[in-house]
Amino acid sequence: MWYSYNKRQKITALDFKDEKIKKQFHIYVLIPCLNEELVIQTTLKSILKNNYENLVVTVIDDASDDRSLEKISEIQDSRLNVLRRIKPNAQKGKGTALNWAYYQISEQIQEAGIAPEDVLIAIIDADTKLDNNYFEKVNMVFNHDAKLTGLQSKVRVANLLKDASQDLEFSEIINATQMFRTLTNTVAFGGNGQFCKLSTLQALNEDPWTDSLVEDFDLSTRLFLSDIEVKNAQFDDIYIEQTGIINDNEALVKQRVRWAQGNIQSSKYILPTIRSKKLQNKQKFELLMTLLKPWLMGIEYIIVIYTLIMIVNSAILSGITQSLKIVVVLFIVMSIYIIFVNFVWAILYNKGKSQEKTRVWDVVKDTVNLTKFLLILTQIYPQSAIRYFNSKNDWVKTNRQEESVDPHIDEYKK
């Protein structure tokens, strides 16, 4: 990731604004919705503020039992429609809901006589805010590069308050990962604001989304492993803002356990990646780093726990020996290293806030908050592994919170 940061070049959709627009892609936005009364109306208003001509927005209501449908019905716009799933067929997982809507949308597109290569299928979450020219920029980049098959928006977390850890994670750490993937041509779909050409999805000849707990990453991985020529991208000025999880560590851990368990589920692609004759070595390297991460984390946990047990055992049986002192010093050095890495991320994050001079206190505060945030998340892989090996693959949805948006959010945009 540090290498990708060193080699990075800021690439924006607006770099292509002077190029001739050959076509206006038909953009079909799918919004999964299950009890989203707190956020869905704000999201729809934000999306529909875009004056992009060929835009259709479809909310997939998955048998909500709150006021979601009422909130949606208050918005009158010809580009907006709702597809309702009814129990017992509803609430079977996000992937199932997306596939159900996808096939209905595909039929509508075929009946309208629109070519699949001229259609972009977008997945946007129900807690999203967009720029007014968001879809125009998406159209620009797909016009610029005819080989582009997919796009992942950058993600910012809007409700920062005093703790910006989640925004720092998305805007720096995850962004650095995607920068590295840009170098290897393995940019993954990772949540909110993903676009894929309909022709590419159809070429899979199977349901685009699976019941994986990370159905987005699962889709992009299968695309890379298929015979389809895939090229995904990310641009610095194509981003969405979404709500985070504030002051609720239990909800945060549940969300991340789900993601971590989804990563474990993706282990089934390790051997196909190794055996692939299509993928280049650099692509295999990056994909395998991601796919092997849960197991490498497991080894790390075992080493740390074993070392701590040995330290305590040695101290009890033999007292403070020279060997024990060395081990303790090594642990302290590793802890300092981890904090230093977090400090570097905090510096990079604060440098991107605005053109003003970076404030030392903000860097220190973000370093402390990021360290606490990552400590909270140390439990996710043991929990996700237990769930995985007990075949608990149910989809635990994150409950929305009322928005608590930092009034200076615009300073953080890059």
C-alpha cells in the first residue's frame, strides 16, 4: 500500500471533461431497502437532484415493516420506482434481492430495445449522498475508456463528529488498497457506489450476486476469474458519502464480523486464482493477498496468544529472565510500530482535509481514535471464524442511526 501511495497519480473524471461525449449511458440504480425510514428519503433526494438524462432509480423494498415505503411515496419523480418483495420470499439476503430486481430490470431494458453495452447497473446503499454531477462524471469515464467494465466509487463517512476513524479508514487505508489494485488491474467492488456494464454481468451466464456476506467483492472476484475481459477503475472525484456507526461498538463489531466472515467465505477462490491461466502474476498476487488475509490473521492471533501465555508462564515459573525481557521489549517495539503506522495514516488524512496547515492536535487525536478503533476490531476475525465454522451464515443487517454530520464535512473531500 505504501508503494501505491508513492506511485499514485490523482486521476479525476473531470480530466476528461473536454473530450467529446459519444453516448449517454443508461444508468439503472438499484437501492436495497430493508427498514431504512431514517435515511431513504434523504438518499433519494440526493440521487434525484442529479439532472442526468438517462437515469432510472429502483428501490428494492425487502418487506420493510417500518415507514420506509411511506417515506419513498412522498417523493414524486418519474425516474423513481419501487419493486416490492413479499414474505415468505423476502428477506433472504442482499444478493437474492439484487438478483430478483436485476432480472426484472433486464427484461425492461430488453423490451425498451436498449443495448446491454449501453447500460450501467449501479448499486447504491440507502444511506448515501451524492454530488449533483455524480452521474455525469460516471458517464465521462465510461466514455473515455471503452474497455472499462466497472467502477467503484470512493467512500466517505459523513457523520464524523469527534471521531473520524471510519472516514479515515475508508478514505486512506481502503483507498490505498484500491490504489494498489489499480496498479495490478484488480480494483474490486467494495460496497457503496459500484457500477458495472450490463453486458459484462450478462456475460457471466449466472446470477451476478451470490449469498456471500460480501456479495460485491464476490462478484468482482468471479468476474476476474471468468473469461470476460474485465477492467475496473476508481477515480478521485467520483465518491459517495454514507453514514457511519457512531457510539455503538456492538453494532460496529457486528457489521465488521459480517464483512470478515464474507472474506472467509471467499477462500473458495484461492485455488481457482492460483490455477487461473487468464490472470497475470501481479493480479494473482493481489487477489491472493486479499483471499489469504483471514487465515494470515488467524496465524497472527495464535502467535500473539501463545506468546502472551509463554510470557506469563515464564514469569510465574522462572521470574524475570533475560529472555523474557527480550520478548517484552519486542512486544513494546511492535506496539510502537503499530501506533506509528496509525500516526502516518492520520497525517495523510489530515493533509487531505484542506489546503490549510495540518494541525498537530488533529493528527494526535486521529491517531488515538484510529488505534482505539482498530483495537475494537481485533475481535472480528475470531468471531467471524466461529460463525463460519458453525455454519451461521445469516445476514445481520446494520441498524441505521440518525445522522450526526460534521458541519465541516466539505473540508474532508478530496
